Amino acid sequence: MRNWQVERRKRTRHLIELGGLLVKSRVVELTGDDRALIYCALLWMAEKLKGEQGDHAREVWAEKGKGAFEDAQKGDGPLGR
């Protein structure tokens, strides 16, 4: 297999995994699959991360995300908190 094919498959898998996070977090369901709404929310998150409180937001969101992954492994829902 050619190098560009390997890289393309890696990128495709990465994009599928990121899309899976949107589904797993119920963002798709909660927004009614409104792509503009989802995109705007992601842009808002990016702005928060670039702002003065970006490091704090990153720490808080990472901790909550780890907790959500742990809850999902236990069988609890992603928004069960």
C-alpha cells in the first residue's frame, strides 16, 4: 500500500473517531443534527481555549471528559451527572 493511502486511512479513522465523540456526547441528538449549531458551538469552544481563561477551561473540560469516559465504561450515561 502506498504511503499516501496509509495516511489517508489514518486521517479517515481520526475523523470518524471525532464524529463518534459528537454522537457519544449526544450533541447530535440534542441539536437535532443542526450542523450550523454544532459548528458554532465548536467555534465558541475554540475561542474559549484561546482566551485568557483557556488553560483553566482546558483543565476543567479535560477532567470532566475523563469522568464522562469513566462513567460510560461503567454503563452510566454521558450526561448522567
